[in-house]
Amino acid sequence: DVVRTASDPPVPPHEALCSLAVGNRRYTKGVGGELGQSYVLKALAGGGQLPAAVVLGCADSRAPVEIYFDQQPGDLFVLRTAGNTIESGYGGLLGSAEYAVAVLKTKLIVVTGHTLCGAVTAAIKAVKSKEGMPTENLGAVVDNIRVAAEMALKTLPDAPLEQQVKMATTLNVFECMQKIMRHSKIMRDGIASEELVLVGAVYNIEEGSLEWVGPHPEQESIVGATLHIQRWREAPYMRKAMPPSTPEARDIMHRLQEGNTRFVEKSELHGVHENPSIAHEDEPDTIMIGSSNLRVPYEDV
């Protein structure tokens, strides 16, 4: 197996994202690889690191990032806090992520929440009860999730706690993504130039699977740029009927539509079968590209 070290080129963001998605599928199927094989550790020790992605995850022991992505040492630059929170606009967490992007040339950032998160549950309960936390530091963790908790309760005021926590978990992922963009110029510039990709996901601790929630819905307005590649990847395939560009083309299209109407209604045919002479014309009206299946006779249709 090839070990990626600092001497290799940076991993493109969507290639890194694909690697994580496939790794999680291996993990959920029970066919994950072994971590930390000796040749990998030696190569990384001597050659330096080149992580494919930065992952901001929760500190919950049931959500082991490298394991559920089935990645080797050196693949992920992992940052973990309770509730996958960003405690402020400055400091260690954002600085660590910026180091991976600016120095290690990492092109993908993934913010991952998880189901049954204790920190998110505590935030929901604190907003409901309007009671404080036992310590100041615990209160700071909950305060960083408060916006997501309040939005979930406003949207689902009468829902069971489980549903409120589920919504707040996803909203908290988006809130963390927004903080990364708003408080880091390096991140904003990287996303605006489309060299850096920021996406969110929620890990299911019961099943081991991931629900990918995509980029922040207001990402373009936050970074102040039109993200053409992102739009292209996310835009649904739209079928559009393009009008013929010339009178001759419009006439031919009209005759084809009339011919298809006759075929559908099983009325009299006026094509090659009724006019053998036109079969010998040198210049066909139309080029047809389609299936070679015998059940689709284009001349008749």
C-alpha cells in the first residue's frame, strides 16, 4: 500500500471526501482495515504528514473519528470537543484547523456531530428549564450550542426530546461551519477560491453510518463569492427543451413530431414505407442518436 507523506501533492477536496465516505461504508460493513501498521508509522515518522481532511468532531468516546472513517494514521487531522463546538472566534481550535489548511495544505474540512449527543441534549434541557450548568466551563460548552438548541425548540416546540435533539444536532453542525467561515479569513478565502471544501455530517452511533448534510446553505453569502463548482455539483439535472435554431430545423422537428403522433395513433404512415424514393436521398434531414434495441425502430417511431 502507498503511504501519503509530506512530499506528496495535496489531496483534492472531493477525492478526500470520497475517501471518507467509502471508508465509512467499509466500517459499517465490518470490513475496515487495520490501523497503525508498522510500515505506515515508519513512513510517516520519516516523511512527515499530509492529512487529506480536517475533521472537527465530538469528544464523545462512542464517536471515534479515525475508526468510523476507516482511515490510517496520517490521513486525518482530528480536532475534538464536547458537542463539536467552537468555543470562540480565536484560539487553539481554529488555529489548529488553519495550520492544517495553510501549512499542511489540507483541502477538506468536515464538521461531524453525532446522534444521542450528551452536550446537545444538555443544551436542549438547559434552554427548556432556563437553569444553569454545574460549572462555568460546562456552561460555556452549552452556551456554544444554545443557538442550535433554541432554533430546534422553536421549530419543534411540542416534539419529543429525541426529535428536538436530532434537529439541534444538525443545526449545531451548521452553526460550527458558520463560525469557521466567519472567524477565519484563511477558511473564507479558501472556500471562496474553491480550493477548500467545508461540509457537515452526522454520525449515527447505533449504526455506525454517516448522514452527509453538505455545505452550509448560506455559504456563498458568508464567504462573499459565487461558488460555481459547488453549484454545478449540487444542481439537479434539469431537462430543457431547446427550441430549433433555424426555420429548416423547426420544419424538420415539426415533421418528426407529426410522424410520432401518427405512430402513436396508428394512423396512416407517410415515411419511408409509403415513399420509397426518399430512402435514396443523399442528405438526411436528421441524425438520430439512440439505442440499437430492435424494439425501438426510429424510422417507424
